[in-house]
Amino acid sequence: MPMLWKQPFGNNLWGLKMKKVEKLLIIGIVLISSILLGAMTLAKPAQANASIVIVIDNEVKHRIPLMVEEEMQTYEFKFGEQTGYLEVKNGKVRMLEMPKEICPEGICSETGWIARSSQAIVCLPNKIIVTIQGLDDKNDEIL
């Protein structure tokens, strides 16, 4: 098939001849940079002004300052005549398991640790939502 037009630099982009090793080096640098940027974004620690918000029956019942400490802390909160417990460590929060009579499925405790405002721990039978909110979050009002 005849070529109707000729590329100005042939098959070389910007007129440069690149060896296979150079191409692999560039691809490697781009991949490593992308992975590091993603890891830094996901592992972003809690903000100094962040707080744990516990919503029960669509009302904010508790606000607890979120501490970024190595030491495990346990917080108790009441809902109805029952008691729930949250564990906080390194700017992350999780709900401890409740008795099966209170929370039959235990999905809230199986959620595990949350560390970002886009995550939530939800206990449907007890109408509990636990989130992390910071003063500069744009999505704070989505409850």
C-alpha cells in the first residue's frame, strides 16, 4: 500500500531515536511515579482538625476529636438503652463487635478501619452512621 504522506520525522517522535532501554526507563519512571502518588493519596493521615461523627436516628449525637496517635483509644457511645464502642488508632476508626441481640449481622464491626471522609461505618438495625469529617472537607453535608 503506497504511503500518501510522509511523516516529518519518520517513525521517531520529535525527531529523536530512542533505544528500547530508554523507552523502558521512561515507562518505568512513569509507573513508579504513579504508584507513589497513589500510595501517598491513599495513606494520607487524618487532618489535625478532623473529628469522628456519630449519627444516630439521623441526628448528630457525638463528635469526638480524631487523634493521630500510636496508642489505641476506646470510646463509648449510647444509643437507646444500648452501648457501642469505637476504637481509634493512628487517625483511623473502627466499631467493635456488638452482641448478636443488638446487631445480628455485625456488618458494622466487619467494615473494619476507616480513615477518610469518603468512608463510613453503618449499622442499619440500630440506625448508626460513623464518619470522619474535617473542617475543610467539601462533602461534610452529605449525611
